[in-house]
Amino acid sequence: MRTPVVAGNWKMNKTAAEAAAFVDEVSPLIVGSSGREVIIAPTFPALAATVAAARGSNIRVSAQNLHWEASGAYTGEVSAGMLVEIGCTHVIIGHSERRQYFGENDGTVHLKTLAALDAGLTPIVCVGETLEQREAGNTEAVLTEQFTAGVGALQPEQFAELILAYEPVWAIGTGRTATPEIAEAAHREIRALAAECFGETTAGNVRILYGGSVKPSNFTGLLGCPNIDGGLVGGASLDPQSFAALVRA
Ligand code: 13P
């Protein structure tokens, strides 16, 4: 049985004070929503305030990125150990915005995933095709490449610790959600890749989140699909009412 996950990726939004206020507002709204993992990923400067505000609630705090080295001359970067020290439990790795704007690739996804696991952080590893790739009929090939090069070489016990997210790039921030049928087909494909690399049992246990224009109005339909285990939500996670509605979905 896979526990559903609702994860809010705030991207470059909310100050530390705004993040803490959000947690204070959302916590009472989701009291009693058991059987769900609830995660918020604020910006680096807001992490500590979010962790403090979330203490005593069932909200876990994720970073949006990390560096794979423990320390060193990497101006502007943050290591896994530093995130653990301030109370982060998760980290998003390989988001398409990181791939598109900051040169992240399957190789860095692999290194970052290993570093996160070594430090005891749960990686939320993102894969997904662009519109161009989908229209060219390359979705399966892209997912295979991203999966194989990013996480395919982990040890099975390492893979068992992570969360995957399927985020079709054409659905991110566009209001154009993948239909449950399209999303489910991709999730099924990703789970089949996991089964090839790590066996049926491990593949059957890994959570695969859908991301891309998730809203309270479309989330239930997506969650109804057998291979969709939750959402990685951008825009709709920024408002406490809408985030709470997603958690209660
Ligand atoms: P939106 O929900 O705003 O489309 O963003 C999705 C996303 O990129 C989550 O990581």
C-alpha cells in the first residue's frame, strides 16, 4: 500500500515570514488528514522558518535543490548535510526548470540523488518530456533515458527510499493538465522501468507523483488512477485554502 503524497513546490515564491504564516494557516485546515504525506518545498532562505512553523504538525519540509558534494568551493550551492541539519527531510532533484535554466542533467540528477540518500534525505526525482518530445513521439524514450541515467544504477535499497515525480514540461504552469489517461500511461511506463531495474516488489512500492497544473478540481481524477500516488504541485500549493483542499482530496 503506497501512502499518497501531496508536495507543494513553491519555486521562487514566498519569503521566510510568508512561509511561516502559510504553515500557521494551513496546519489547522489539514488536521485529521491522516494517511497522507504532506510536504512543502520553500526557497532556501525560508527553510528554517518553515521547519520551525511546521514543528508538531505532519508537514515535512523539502529543499528544491542541493549540491552533491558535502562542502567545498561551490559558490551559491548548498549540501545535503546542511539541509538535514536545519530539519529538511526531502529534496526535489532534476526539476525541469533546473534542467532548462541551470544545466541540470541526468548525470547531476544521479549524483544529487546519491548525496541526498547518503545524508538521509528523501529525494523527489523529477522526469518528464517537453511538448516537442511528446509531439515527436519520443515520450517513452525520454522517460527511459531520464530514469535509467538518473536513478537506474542505484542499489535497490537506495531506490526504495526515493519518490519519483512525472512532470510533463508542457503541463507545468500552463493550465494544461495531462488528462488522467495520459498521466496514467506515463506513470505505468515509469513503474515498468522501475520493475525492469529493481524488480516488481520494489517498483510496486515506489510512489510516483504527478506534477503539472494540478488543482483541487483535477486532483481527484488524477488520484483515481492506479499508478498515480499524489501530486507535486506548483501554483496551487501557494494558497493555503487550495493546498489544504489538495491534501484533503
Ligand atoms: P504547476 O503546478 O504550477 O503547473 O507547477 C508544477 C511543478 O512544476 C511542480 O514541481
